[in-house]
Amino acid sequence: TEAFMHNPNPGAGSQPPFNGWDKGVKIQPAAFGLGAVKGKGRAKPSAARPGPVPPAKRPREEEERHVRLKQWLTQLDDGKGDMMAYYEALKEEFDGDLTQIAAARIENNPRASPVEQVEPDFWEAIKCTKGVHRLKFARGIIALPAA
């Protein structure tokens, strides 16, 4: 048929048009996957929403958490910067949230060493193996407000 005759790439043989591009037809998705309303060519956004949309993380709150985390890490080693090596792991494993980090504290044995007062899984999660870094973290975690 004539619709298949026009081919911008003559060496490729006669192929059917892809989404009508060669005839200037604009193919529109059904309102971004929301489905079409019977008898109409478009979907009604209000009819297509399946339920409440979960709130997205607020970028400003997330940014503030990360700023506080950086400040806390800097304070742990008096600004030397060694503790910043754990920033990405803390951001990934604990959303950069000091409240979640504070929850790693074990409060049942105040006579234990500071390192023993932090959940062993915390050290694994952030891949902290150096004793001096563990001690700095432990002291910092103990000083955080209880979760």
C-alpha cells in the first residue's frame, strides 16, 4: 500500500512506518499510562489515579540531614576528615539520619566499653574495621540523643 511506500532509508527495503512518523502522525500515550476513558481519545487524570500517592522524600529535609551528618562526622575527629570516609555508607545504610544512627546504641550495659555499647551490625554495615574509628563513632553515638 501507499503508506508503506515512503521510506527515508531506501536501502533498507520497504518497511511499515514506525508509529506513523513518516506521515506526521503524533502518537500520544494514553495520558502516561493512565488509561483511556471510553468514548474519548484521552484519559481523565482523576479517573486514572488508583489511590493516594506516597509522599516523596522532601529534598530539603534530605539535604539538611546530610549536612548534619557531615558536621557530626567532622566533629568526631576534630576536623581531620578521616571519618568522612564513612559518609557514603552512612548515607546509604542509615539515610544519613542521625536518629537512625543513634538507634545502633545498646543501652542495656552501661559498664561495657563504648565500642561494646554499639550494635555489632553497625560496624559491618559501614565497613568500619579500625579500632580508633570505632571508638570515635561509639563515643559520638553515645552522645547522640536517644532514638
